[in-house]
Amino acid sequence: MAGDREIAFAAADIGGRAEMEDEHVLEVVSARPLRVLGGVFDGHGGVSVARLAKQRFGALFRESIASGPEIAFRAAYSALQKESAGMPGGAVAATFWIDGPTVAVANAGDAHVVAVAGDRTVRLTEDHRITNEVELKRVVGAGATIWGPYVCLPGGRGLMPTRALGDHEFTKIGVLSEPAVSTHRLEPGFVIAACDGLWDVMEPEELSGVLAGLSTARAAVERLRREALEVRKTSDNLTVLAVGVGSSP
């Protein structure tokens, strides 16, 4: 990672799984003004798509950034979907671009980006599982069978996320690679991005309490890592990214 660990930091751990299928990117472009590009790619059915995203996302995003971050996110996700043709499995994604006082986010799946400011926490991304009524209606309308929390093909294979990169066979039952994209104002605090290895054991609203009193990205990541792995015993791979957001100069 380029840049100061006090500003931006990441940790990844195999957690309770037999294999590590997470990948991530975290690039500090500048400290003042704060410009940081980050992303968590949580693979399933193998690491191939997540690894492709790690290798290609930054370059693909930068190709279109002159048109604005929301367009750049959509273009990068679309290109990754095309480039992943023929690869096994897929990956959910949660990505962000911090540019001074704003953050643009994009996600496909159940990895998330959260903003923490004082005692307030806001999840900036959408949850793409069947607990989201809009997502459920789309996949059922496309012919998916629902079994427990899974969106299933006629042959029985299932996915928990309703959006993901890769997973080309599932596109015929409404599983999309198109991200939800939005832009938000930032206040001093932290931007946290993580896979469901964190969110399955910790609600976003808990972050303000867990991170209380911390001032650096490294300290924030280390506390969340310890809480998820050692205290709450997450059974999944764990990847956590943090960026410290200071007052505007």
C-alpha cells in the first residue's frame, strides 16, 4: 500500500475458513487533499474473480475517472464482468473513492462501506441479499428458486448474494454484476470497508462504540480485526479497510 498507515490501513485474515478467498486494494493518492481508492473483493467458489478484481480494478477505474467516480465505478464493474468470463465462481465487491470532503461508493453483494463520525454510523452501500425486497422480487421474477437464504438455479446450486462479479451462470436468474452507486459528504472520523466476515458478527451501528477514542486507521483496523476474530469468532474470511478522515484544511 502506498501512503501513511495512520491515514489508510488494511488487514486480511483467513478466519475460520480452510481457504482465503478475499482480495483487496487500497491506494492513497494524496493526503492533502485526501484522495484514496479502496475496495474489498470477497470471493466464493474460488478466488479467481476476486484476484482479477484486485489486479484490474484500479486501472479500470482510472480509465473513466475524468467522467466522474460514479461513471468510473460502473465502467470498472462492467469491464471486470466481461474479463471474468469463463472463470469459476464469483466475488462480491464494495469499493470507494474518497476525494476531499466526499466519498463515492459502489457495491455488488453483501460487502459494505460505512462512515463513522463521532457517535454516528451510516452504511453507505446497499445490501444485496434476498432480505432486500427489491432484490428478492427481481431474482424470483427471473426464475430463481429460494432455499433458505440462497438464490438457486434450477439444478439446485445457490448463492447468498443477489449481485456479484462473475457467477455468469447465475445471471439468467437475475443475479447482477451492476453495482449500486452513490456519493456522500464526509465528516471527520473513519471510512470502513469490509466483507461479511465482519458484518455477519457486527452491525454497522456498533462501529462508533467499538472505535471510540481511536484516531488512526491502523488502530481502527486492528481493533475491528481483534473484535471479529478473537471476541466474536467470525467463521468467515475477514478483510477490513479503514481510512481516517480529518477536518478539511
